[in-house]
Amino acid sequence: MTFFTSEYESKLDAKGRLVLPARIKSQLPEGESQELVIRRGFEPCLIVYPMVEFKKVFSKISGLSEFNEEYRKLQRNFLSGVVTVELDGNGRFLIPKNMLTYAQIDKDAMLVGTGSKVEIWNPTIYEKHLIRDPSELSKLAEKYLNE
């Protein structure tokens, strides 16, 4: 099972490649290929999954009935924003330009481990999505973790 945590500052090279930080790379499932799946996030960021984790999400999405209009919209919009990439020998992967544009990422990137996946953010936009008030975080934790 993958377990991604923490924040990592990173830079894209001129070709749009990003080096996966060693801590994240070490959490990739053993025995798996170096294949990753990138999708557009619900917020203006990118989501990176190891293939084994994305297959779980894909199973849920593809299992929805094609005869339901809302399900088709979800499938179309969710899956059209997905690309498969492979790590090269240097632990880098190429992020397509349209995805970088979507997430407003130019050169600097913030990678954020969120359990089974990693988010890639424009650092300025990421800062705007963080909770600054400890009491707000406490209320969210109480609401969702105190069951």
C-alpha cells in the first residue's frame, strides 16, 4: 500500500519534466512498473497515482452505468483528463503542456503527498488552498475523524 505524505518543492526542466522526490519514489509499490497516472484535479492542480492506485479509482468510475446522463458526464470529464506516463532512468516524468496550463504550473511546483496519491500545485495557488486557522482544521477533524 502506498503512503504519500509531506510537501516537496520542485522545479520543472525546460521540457516540462519533473523529478519525483526520492521519498515519494521510495513509496511506489514494489514490483510495479514505473508507470504513473496523472489526472486534472478538482481544484487547479494535478493528481499523480501509481497505476495500482488509479486502477481502484478507474474501477469505480468505469463501473457507473452508461445509461445515466450524470454518470456519463462524470466519466467523460474525469477520464478525458487522464494521461499515463513512465519514470525515466533519472526518476523524471514528462507532464503534458495542457495539464501544466490547467494547473497554472510554469517552472516551480509543490508536490503534496495525500495518502494514496500526490498532488502537484503551482506554489502560489497551493498556499491559497491551505487552512490557516487551526480552529477550522480542528472542526474539520472533529467532523470527519471523530466517528
